[in-house]
Amino acid sequence: MLEKGYVTAKSGHSRSSTVDLTLYHLDTGELAPMGGDHDLMDPISHYGAKGTTPAEARNRQYLCSIMEACGFNRYDCEWWHYTLKDEPYPDTYFDFPIT
């Protein structure tokens, strides 16, 4: 997983500037089809992956357009993963117990 770029030794999530998210339908509460589950470490999770349906590709692009308009960069290997462009601590990895 490290070699394929799905997992890093130090996570940007610890800075609270990286988020994982998806879309869902407000009227039903159901998740929008995105073409592969969240945290699926597989090439189908990449943007532009072959094998996604047109609806799934549109949903990925819609999520991406929202997040990029709000100041986030996407991670090309995971359709659900976004990092704040101007994060305040880009070179810091926090490691502390949460109670």
C-alpha cells in the first residue's frame, strides 16, 4: 500500500487540513454512487479510472468541483481525499493522544 501511494508513513490528516468525504442524497440519505467504496485501495478509486459508470464519473467530478472551488486539492489515487491548498502547517505531522 505504501509503494502504490495509498498509505503514507506520515498522514496529512493529522494536520486537520486533509479530509475524506463523499456525496449523499439529502432527500433519501443514501450515498451517491462514486464507483468504488471509500477507502478502497484499488485503481478503480483513481480519478479517470476505467470501469466507472458515467453517473459515477459525474459524481466524482461534481465532488471535485465543489472541493476545488472551496480551496482544496484532490488526491488523484483516491476520489474521496482532499487537502486544503493553503494549509497552515504543511510540513508538520502532529502526533498526540486523543482522549
